[in-house]
Amino acid sequence: MPPVTDASNVYSDAGANMLSPAAQAAKPLVYVPHSGSGDVYVIDPATFQVVDRWHAGTEVQHVVPNYDMTALYATDDIGNTITPIDPVTGGHGDRIPIVDPYNMYFWPDGSAAVSVAEAQRTLVFYDWHTWQEVGRLPVPDCGGVDHADFTADGKIAVFTCEFAGRVAVVDVAHRTLLRTIDMPVRHTHMGPQDIKLSPDGQRFYIADSDEGGLWVLDGAATAVIGQIPLAAGTHGIYPSRDGTKLYVSNRIAGTVSVLDAATGTVEATWPIPGGSPDMGGVTADGSQLWLSGRYNREVYVLSTTDGHLLARIPVGNGPHGMCIWPQPGRYSLGHTGVTR
């Protein structure tokens, strides 16, 4: 992982409006993929209006920015394709064949893209310039391999195993499985899902939907060291632009928990009445939190000042891994816009 400006904050180079040249060239848009209807809705964040929609496959899960932020990709795991999106225009191109791209990440040194092939319990590596496959790593004991994050130095990746109640720890340079770590309570229906590194790099926070809270893993990814109870359906974790807070979506409870990112202390709970907040992110200036309403065919926009609801935007069937673009940062680690 390229070193950050502030060693005490891994998010210090992804602060408010710290846009790379590629991100500066992007048209501000929000891309909403739908696992139920296989299409992507495009929202203008200035007006909260849907301005485009197009079919992108069978079960479109996430919209993922590539490593240098020059392209976005809509991932269709059932159709085994990704659809490239030009962030400058919002236009899309022809689908590219990829093995089971449920989710997608990029190695911190830019050496490879990783298709998280959930159904196959495999990480599939690609040259993201050509989209030629360059290797595979089976993770047979990681049912529901899903979300990931990296240690502060970028040498280790931690992938959550939603249907196995554990995480898989991977050596980035050698692309080998180092170990798996069971959660203290192993939920295998909707267990470990999203994961985010604390700003100081000393802890990973792991969302567990069935547990209704976060597990805390040490920063070297060797042991679970704590637990933070939240609410039913804890799913997505998003840092504030200054790295001082974490916004955690609870999609069954219909709330967002606001945590002190350094200590894990819950500071506030923001209700979304009748909602199912799932995945999304914070705007480039840090003023808004956007989340897909997974079970309600809508998108939520909240003020990060006090959590009040700015908009509920009707969308399609099963809105999932929504990407708010552009995002600050020097490079992208993938997912829906995890940057450093």
C-alpha cells in the first residue's frame, strides 16, 4: 500500500474534495445496480432525479471503480460479465467476460483486479488493463466470500465469509491463503459482510447481519478482539471524509449507526422509517450519505450533519452496491468506491 500522508489516518489522502485528475474529470453521478432486475439506474446527485437507465446483465450486484479511477464496472455474477462505464460521460460499453464477479477489488499496488467469485469460493485474478485472467486462489472454507479490506501496509487482505461465519486472510504479494478466523458466534445465513479498517490501522470492523453488530478484528488480522452491538441487519460500513466517524447501515432495523471510528463508540442512531439501508457511500465533499434501500426499491440520501433524510428516490428491483462518483483519493481498492 503506498504510504499515506498522515500515518495515524489511512483515509488522510481521501479527504473532502481531494480528487485525483481522473476523478476531477468525472461527471458527478450516482450509479445504482439492481440484483433483481439486472439494470443500472443513473441518478443526478444535484437534482435527485433518475437521468438514465440501462440493462447490464442478469443479476447486477455492484458498480466498482477501477484502480486508477478511469473506469467503473457494473458486475453481473450470474451472467459472468462486467460492463464498463465511462465516468466522464456516464456512458457504458460492451460487456467483458469475467468469472462470477459478485464483487471486485484491486490489489493495493495496482498489480491485479480480483473478481470475488462468491458461488465458486474462489478469488480470480485479472490484468485489469486487458482483462486477461492471471491466476486463481480457491478459498473452499469461505462460503459466501464477499467483502474485503487491507491492512495499513497493504500486505494482507481480509475477505469476509458470509455463509461460513469467518474471514479468510490472504497474503497479497504471494496470493496465498494464510488462515481463516472464525467469529466468536458463527452465523452462516447472513454472517460477516462488509469490513473496514480503522483510521489508525489497528482494527478491522466486520459487519455481521445476523449478529446485529460489528466484530472487531486486530489490525494484523490474527484474532477477534471485541464486539459492538448495533441493530438487526448490520451490513455496510462507510468512513466519513475526515476519517473520524463510521456510518454503519442496519438494513433490517432500518437505521444507520454513527460510530467514533477510533474507539467504536456509538455516537448516534439515524432512523430511516420503513427503510432497508444497504450499501453506498459518502459524497466527495462529505456532506451526504447515500444508501441503497435493498428491499424497498429506493435510494436514501441523508445529511451527515445530523442524519436527517434529504431524499427517498424510487429505483428498480433490488438496488444493491451503489457507487457515488467521483470519490476522493489517489487510487481505488474497488468495491463501491473504497479509496486511499
